[in-house]
Amino acid sequence: MAAPKTAEEIKSEIFEWLKKTKYAATSFESLPGGSANFIYRAKLATPLEDGTTDVLVKHGEGYMAVAPANKIRTERCVRIFYSPLAEN
């Protein structure tokens, strides 16, 4: 298994991925708290249809955010609010 990505690598990858969606952000900051997932606040480049300008992004890896040596299953926290596959 490859070494876990750094928190900064994950943040950068998600920020880049969001650029291809309606959730493209002008700023993207890590939020404190939690232990299993990576949580971010994104300031949207373009407001959503309802006027929303900020969204929270929750991202899971196969390990705990605060303890990468501790493996976890991402299926335990899946609740899809947005799926990029719906845009294809």
C-alpha cells in the first residue's frame, strides 16, 4: 500500500477537483475538529442557484485524518449530497 497522502496534498487535490464543478472555490480552508475525516470550508467563485456562497466539504480517506496509521472504511460515512457523476 502507498504511503498516506499529506493533509496538504489532499487539500490541494480536492481544491483542484472542485474547479471542474459548480463548487469551484476562490478560497479553501481546513477546519479544526473531527478525527476521521478532512473537513474544509470553500468560498464559492459563483454563488449556487439559491445564493449560497460558502459550503463545507467533508472528505474521507482509507485512514483517519489525525492518525493515518489507523485504517478505516470510507463506506461508513458515505452520504452523497453531490455526485460529480450526475453532471456527466
